[in-house]
Amino acid sequence: MRSLLRLRRLLRPLLFVLPLVSVRADEPAAGPVALTFAKGPSREIVANVYENISAVELSEATIEAKLISVGKAAPLSNSLLARLKEQDRRVYNQATKIHTALRLQQENKEFYLRAFPSIALSDLQPGQNISCRVVLMSIRTAAATWYLPLIRTATVK
């Protein structure tokens, strides 16, 4: 009987860890995902860039996708924020306040995009098709050029 109680105490922490592991397995891959824009070519986007950044260029774009869910966003890397501060102070101020990410689906591919705090989330419901204006950051490193979009506005289509 004692051995069963001891075994139960040893296995109790696993009961809390196993659901976390299974949830992480269901999440989409963290690598680059091809995002199709309303106008222009599709681009491989990333969630964050931690390498040494040589330059950041900003442009506007529009995407259309299906909203899956709304969640909490991870902060942008410090090196990216520093380059963004040099490039455009207004976008930098909004980017430092980002706490929300939208999980979107486009052409059977799921991805997360960070959203500026000015977006009215109460208007958005999961399952709706939405149109988003994004600030597309073209991030140059020594190895490659990465694209990272930030949602400026989101409207139900």
C-alpha cells in the first residue's frame, strides 16, 4: 500500500505536465509560413528575428484570412525594436504596447500575427473572414531577408 501511495505522489506532477505537452504539439510550426497578400506576391513570414539586424524597411499591405482565435502575443526582440525605433517612432511606440495576437488561417495554413492595441477585438468573432491592413516589416540580416507583419486594422469582410 505504501508503495502505491509513493508511486502516486511521484506521478502526480506528470498529470499536470502531460496536457501541456499535448497542447504544444497541436500548435502550428514556428518556422516561416507563406502569407498571400491582396496585392503583390506572397511572402515567407516569421514570428520574430533574433539575429543581428542590418536594416528594417516598412510598407503597407492588406491580407484576407479566417480568424481562428485571439491570444496573447510574445514581445518583439530587443534588436528589432531598436531598429524600428530608428526607422519610425510612431510604429515603434505601438509595437512596444502589443499584447494581442490573432491566429489566422489562409489556404489551409495557420499562423499568428501580432495586432496593434488600437484594434477593436469586440467586433471580431472566431470563424469570420476578416480583412487586415498590416505594417509589413522587411528585416535584413547578414543571412537573409525576413518579413514580419503587424496588424494595424482588422475588419469583418
